[in-house]
Amino acid sequence: QKEVEQNSGPLSVPEGAIASLNCTYSDRGSQSFFWYRQYSGKSPELIMSIYSNGDKEDGRFTAQLNKASQYVSLLIRDSQPSDSATYLCAVSRPPNPGRRALTFGSGTRLQVQP
Amino acid sequence: DTGVSQNPRHKITKRGQNVTFRCDPISEHNRLYWYRQTLGQGPEFLTYFQNEAQLEKSRLLSDRFSAERPKGSFSTLEIQRTEQGDSAMYLCASSLDGVSNYGYTFGSGTRLTVV
């Protein structure tokens, strides 16, 4: 079982719709959760972080965390063609021992159709 | 500060040759990470430094790979006797210790092609 699992997609949504991206993780000790956006040929860019159960909103983005279900999601409202990219979910555990590196999923490719 | 800088951006090398990549982190960041990413996959952790100390290495980091961070500033990643399977994007990232947000800032990466 992979530590962080994502559906590879592509997830295709029309412009203006809500895109919903999902991620599950296997380590119950995980405490910090991140969403990165990666355009083709570019490096990952941090867009959201979440640490507590519930929702966290930042502009058109909402991250949702459910630790009991070991599930993280990212909602993108009013999707734009410029949102077309691969979205990477990443998790971190407390230092154990000295383990501070993020573990990434394989990413979900999002296509927003004009 | 212009962010995390990686050089070179692209490297083509023949199998069996040695290559070295450089990463300059954001100046106040004391943590530095190396990841490798292949097409269609997420970044895979290679190694992590806190200041000049290399605190963790992945099983992916075979004995052909070595990383250094002298004086806790820039870092180098060397691959000896390159193999075609080493072809990937090598990403460097940095972050600041003591900040609860462990999210990193990535550099633009070095794309290695082994022919």
C-alpha cells in the first residue's frame, strides 16, 4: 500500500465548475497535509496546507481534512483553464526520529475545459 | 531573495559518467531536501539536511549517490557511474526550522538525461 494515494486522472471539468481532488494516506501518525500544484515541466508550488480536521479556505481553494478516515481533499471553485495542472498531495509525520520529509502522492491531473 | 536556485537546469550525460548538481536554498532556510521525480510520479524523497548535518537518507539513495551541504549553505548532489535509470528531474527544496508549516519551497529542478 502506498503511503499517499491519489487517482491519477485526468479529472476533466468545465470552466466555472467545482473540481474535487482526493487523497488518502496510510500513516495515522501524519499531522500536516499539503497540496501542491505542478504545471507540466515545472516544479511543485505550495497552494494549501491543513493541520486540523475540517475545512480551510483560501480564495477559490478549500482543503478538507478528515483524520479519522485518513482523507484529504482539495476543492477548486470556479475552475479556470489556468488551473489545469497536476495536483500533488503531501503528508508529514512528527519527527520519528528526525523524519521531517514530506511524502508525496503521484498526483491527479486536472483538465479544465474552456 | 530569489528563491531556491538549482544548477544546471538540464544535464545530458553518457552512461557511466559522474554528474554533480548544485542547490542554493533561500538564505534564511536551514533545512534542505533533495527529491527525485520521474514522469507521472510524485517527488520521491532522497535526503534531508538541517544546517550542515545530513539527518536522513532514503533507501533510494544508493552508494552511487552522495550529497553534501558544507557550512550549511548550498548543497551538492553527486551521482557516480550514472545509469539510464537515473534519468529524472532532481528537485531541491528548502524550509525554515521551527515553523509548524513543513511545506517547502522547491527550486526549478535539474533534469538529468542519461544516454
